[in-house]
Amino acid sequence: MMFSFTVFSKQIFVKRSLLIALALIATSFYSVQYVESHSGGETGSTDKGGANSGCSCHCSTSNAGTTVTIATASTVFLPNTTYTFTIKVTNATETNGGCNVACDNGTLTAGADGLRKSGSELTHNGAKALPATWTFTYKTPASGNDIIYAVGNAVNGDGGNNGGNCTDKWNFATQFNITVQTQARGLTMSTALLDFGSRRVGTSTTLTAKVNSIGPDAALTITSSALTTGTSYSTTPNTANRVIAIGSAEPESVTFTPTARGNVVDGLTLNTDATAVADQTKIISLIGKGINGEFTGNATVAFDRVRVGTTKTIVYTVNNSGDDTLFLAQPQFIGAAFTLGTPLTSTAIPPNGSATVAIKFSPNAKQQFQGSMTFAALNSVTVPTIA
């Protein structure tokens, strides 16, 4: 009986020893499998499932030392349209990071820099050195709102989870709310600047910018348009609530008519019902310069005392101090005894140029003579009367 009992005890011991060994092997295999699976990413850890999600195998609570950011350059989200996003994980004390991205209604697609698709979610396919950034695309649903969720884990790179003792630090990203526009009105502009260059005073020049309605779901309306000052500029059209069909363009014509020399700066403001806030007010800058000739010369010509019956000639110089050609007609004389000696040497005087005309004084009596010389000029140039 004792022998039999002893044998039975040995059998029990052997069986228990075998079970313990198998359990250790299984535990070891699970640990290896755990580390390998999580270093290659996991899903279901975002706060899409509620605040109790997260990388709880590393720590039961989130850590503010890890920052997770969802970002995109897009500000307007249209139906069934794909946009590029990034997710970034940072932590000042850890070395490597991973992430998990999810959404409610849209479609996520991994980029080429370290994410992979798992079910409907995205996760890393290998840890990245911190700070780590991954790229993904998001396609909006046909309508309604959506939320993009993300969680990021910052680890020390030892290949394990340190028994969940919070050596590794994870945190949620701020949820990224998506509002899908039901009607999208968009525009592009052919230019934001109309440069008229140098234009002669009194003449008119017209330039045109085009506003293109790019939809895709609704026509664009220019609710109003106006010049900032309206000095030397005019526009057409200028009525309110001008509708531009999708795929069409409206020309915004601006005419520059300088009234004086000098730079003239203005702006044409277009107010629209575009969906994007940045497109709801657009300004076309207007620059131009008025140029013209400028008559410069002595205001008087003094012949002093001249003997009766003789002639005295004085050469008078006309200077152009302007920035355009000065166009003059031959001078006219008022007053007895004053006549033209030789004609004006040039009736088209370039900027900084000059011309001369000879004036003859032939007194026929012993008295004082007074007269004047006048010029006619083109392009509204003012020429004083020469005494």
C-alpha cells in the first residue's frame, strides 16, 4: 500500500511538474508574442471607445509628458474628398513611439512613412525614434460629421512593457472634429495684383483679373465689390450678388486714368459666399503711376532799353522737368514789337530735355512795351504765360 501510495505520489508530482513547465513555456511564448505584436502596432486603443481605452498594458493612465497631435493644412472638408493628415508623437524623456488612429465615418489610408491599415484603423508597423511623425489620408463621408481619434505611446525602447509600471508613457490626441460641408462654393483668382505701370496723365488703360468658380457643389456669388479709394481707378462690373456658375469665370475689369503725376495705389475688394473663410474676402491690389511732361522756364523775359528802330533778340529756354515727353506748339505772341525770331527747336521735348526759341523785340517808338508769350501743350500740361 505504501509502495503503491508512493508511486501514486510520484505520478502526481510528475504531472504537476509538467504542468508548471508547460505554463512557463506558455507564459514565455505569450511574452515574446506580446512584445512583437505591440512593437508592430495595435488597434482599438484610441478614445473612440471611450476614455478607458489607451495603451493600458504599459500604464493604466495617460501621461501629459507625451504629446499627440493630429494636423492637416485643410480647413474645409467637402463630401467624398481625400485630405492629407499627420500624427505626431513627442516625449522629452522617452526614445521611441507608436500610434493608433481611428475615425467614426470616414476612410483612413496609411501613408508610406510607417503606418499600416488594420481593419478600419491605422497603427504603426514599427517603432519610430521620437519625435515621430506619420502621414495618412482621410476620405470624408458623403455627408454629416466625423471625428478622428488618435493615441500615441512613448517608450524606452527595451522591447517590453515593464510590467505596466508606467515606465512607458501614452496619451490621447485632442479629437479632430470634421464637419462635412453640404454645399461647397470655391474660387480661384487669375491674379491678386494688377500693375498698370507708367501711364500718361489723362489717358486710360484697362486690365482684367478673372474670378473662377470652382464649386464643386454650388455656384459662387460675389456679394459686393468696391474700390478702397477710387482715386484714378474705376471697375466693371460693380453690381451686388453676381452669380458665377461652377466652372465659369467673371472678368473683373479695372481702368486706370491718372489725373496727376505720381504713384497711385488702390485695392479692389471682392466679398463672396465661398465656403472657405479665407476665400470670402479677396483683394486685388492695384498699382500704377501717372506720368507727364512738366514745363519749366523763366516767368519773364526782360529786354531792358532798346533803341527805337533796332531789334534785340533773346533766346528763351524751355526745360522738361517731368517724366514723360512734353508736347508743345510753337509760341504765340501778344503785344506790339514782340515777334518770333527762330522757331522752337523741338516741339516734343523728352524728360530732362530742353528746347529754345528766339524772341525779337523791335520798338518803333520811345515808350515802354509790354507783351507775353504763350504755349499750347498736350496731355493737360499747364504752361504759364511768359511776361
